[in-house]
Amino acid sequence: MSIELGRIGIWRHPSGLSPELAAEVEALGYGTIWVGGSPGGDLSVVESLLDSTDRITVATGIVNVWKDDAAAIGADYHRITARHPGRFLLGLGIGHPEATQEYQRPYAKLVSYLDELDELEVPADGRVLAALGPRILRLAADRSAGAHPYLVTPEHTRQARQILGEGPLLAPEQKVILETDPERARAIGRPHVQNPYLGLTNYVSNLRRLGWADADLADGGSDALIDALVVHGDAEALRRGVTARLDAGADHVAVQVLGPDLLPALRALAGSLRLVPS
């Protein structure tokens, strides 16, 4: 793909992003800011982050195809890339049946949305798909630059790479907590997994497909499940957890820091990963 993401980026809801944070993240050596929480509309948050930085890529993680029509998003894409060529990646996805009243034939909806973007000359290598199951992963390989899976384990990353093949981008999200006490870390991480994700069919089905049992998915998630989805520990433990995704076949990892200490965690992880050469 023509857009440079770097090995490691950050994932954060728009409410937690600011031009000042974007500049700090860029200075630390992270390659991409993923704007989470289904950003839509005119994507002004993307432009604000790009305007306040010099080289970092900004990606949507993800635009919900039920929420914003393709014509509007296509116009956003061309406006943003005209001002910031090579620095914007359009992440798209079909969302969840629990959140969308019109949620019918989601695969067909996503295909038709991609068809519209093709007509609007939004290039395939300028977009990625939120993909969990094999069918959408194959669609991501065929119709976009690749896949941006969310709430997945390293085992999913290994399986996704096999399905995608060697060429397409694989950029999973990874939750991390800079906390060495396992009980405290799980107390921070469990609510972020339970609400809303363990109540959403797409995510629960995917975890079951990966071999997690009903007991693991009940009561906010078993300790084993939380530990598999949320890396915790000191900076070295976070480094090992993130690089495990790269070793499993990811090209890029979108790190989502949980807990109150965002910048200390990002700084510690950047140092352990040596994102900025000394």
C-alpha cells in the first residue's frame, strides 16, 4: 500500500484526541493515529489531527457504512487527501446489529458501499475494512488495502494472515495497561471488554470461533480471556505483547491504552519499542 502506517500506532476515541496529543504521539515515533468510535460526518476530527502534525498518518477505525452514505464519505476522502496526500487511511465497517435498526444483509451492504466508493474514485489502497470472520477478511483482501480487526487475540492474527495471504495489510487493535499488578490491571481492563463488546453478536461469535467457551464470555470475561485481549505489565511486558502481534503476522498494531495514565504508557511503550532511534 502507498500509505505509510509504521509498525505501531495508537487507537483512541475522538473525545480523547486533541491536536496537542497528536503532536506528542508523532514526536514519540508512532506511525498512525486511529480515530475510533465510528467517526463520521465531515471527518473534521481527522483534518484537525492532520493539520496539527507533519507526517503521522490518521486512519478511521471505523466509519460505519450504515451511518454515513458513501457519497459524503467519498467527498470527505478527496477533500482530506487533497490537503494531506498520503496521510489518510479510510477505515470502513458494518458495525453491529444491536446498534443499527437497518442491519440486514450486512455483507451485501458493505459490497455495495465499496462499489459506490469505486465509482467515486476512492482507491482500494486508500481504505481498509474492519474484519473478523473469514468472509469479510477475504473481501478486505480483494477490495481494500487490508484488514483492521478489533478486540482480537494473537491467534486471530495468525489465522487472519493465513486468510489474507502475504500482500494485504493486517493492522489489529491491541489494548494495553501499564500496570504490573494483574488484579488491578484486570479491574481496569474488564469493563472495557465487557461493555459493550461481550454484548455484541459479532464479537462474541468471533471469540467463540477462536475457541473461547461460554464460561469465558460470562460475567465480564474470564481472567484468561481478559489477559488474552488486554496486555498488562511494565513497559517490557507491553513491548512483548505488542510485538507478539507482529510475530503472528500483523504489519501494524494499533495500541489502545486503557487506564488514567495515557501519556506515561505511550512514552514507556515507545521507549521499550525504540520507536525513535537514540
